[in-house]
Amino acid sequence: MTKILVVDDEPQILRALRVNLAARHYEAAVAADGATALCQAAEWHPDLIILVALLVLAYAASVTDLAAAVFSCPTLAL
């Protein structure tokens, strides 16, 4: 099953995306901030990271850099 990590600071959006991804047979995890996303990515090794939130740019850059360098994981920033 494809694992997707969704990062956003809005709980309603995280919940909606997690439910919709699960309904489409993806394994979804959520993180409400960049620091949590980095921990989740390191422990869970997602196949894709979706950055939805307008996070502090340093966090967004850190997550995309970590995903690309360590996990070879594509990251989609929305």
C-alpha cells in the first residue's frame, strides 16, 4: 500500500485528506507542522509527502530536502 504523509496546519484539512486518501486505499499519516513532519518522515518512510500548509519556509525546505536526500521520496508542495 502506498504511504502518503500530509502536512498542514489546519486540522479539518488533515482529517479530510486522511479520510479521502484512506477511502482510495492509501495509507495516510498527517502532521500539523514541519517538525512533526520531519519526525514522521524519518520513522515512517512515506512514498509521497504532500505539503499543503503555508508553513514556515524553513520547515518546508527541510521536509523537501530530507525527503529528496534521505528517502528519495517525491514531495508535492501545494
